[in-house]
Amino acid sequence: MLGKTTNEFRPEEVRHGISRASKDSPAFFPFGWGPRICVGQNFALIEAKLALSNILQHFSFRLSSSYTHAPFPVSTLQPEYGAQIVLSKLTIA
């Protein structure tokens, strides 16, 4: 049941940051964690795997000749200028 102050903004609840406003940290993953997990997530992952395997069966990949190697650390290591990839359709003999 909702409390009396559900629709009121209370700044003291978020004074230490929004990530600490809730006792349960997974509460900020509305469709990815806990009781609110997306019901279609398993199907979507299977569908993505099938699509990727289909692409990998019919195409080969190589880096473009204009690619410049420049790693850029953010939260993960990424190419700073992107990675231009050339797809070539495989010929099946």
C-alpha cells in the first residue's frame, strides 16, 4: 500500500544521492532485475543470438583501411573514432 507522502517531493530522501534513496539498489532496474523483470527478455536474447549467428554464417568482417587505432577509456575501452568494418558476403561453393 502506498504511503501518505508518495506524491510529495522530499529532498531529504535524496540528500546522499539518488542511488542511496532506496534500500534495494536493484529497484532502479525496472525491467532488468527482481519482480519487475521483462517477461520477454529470454525470448529477446534468443532472437538476438539467432540473428547474430545468421549474420556470421553469411558474411565475413574486416577492418576498413581508413581505421585509425585510438583506444579511448570510458567505462569500457572503446575506439575513439569508431571502428569502420567492411562486410563481405561469403560465397558458398
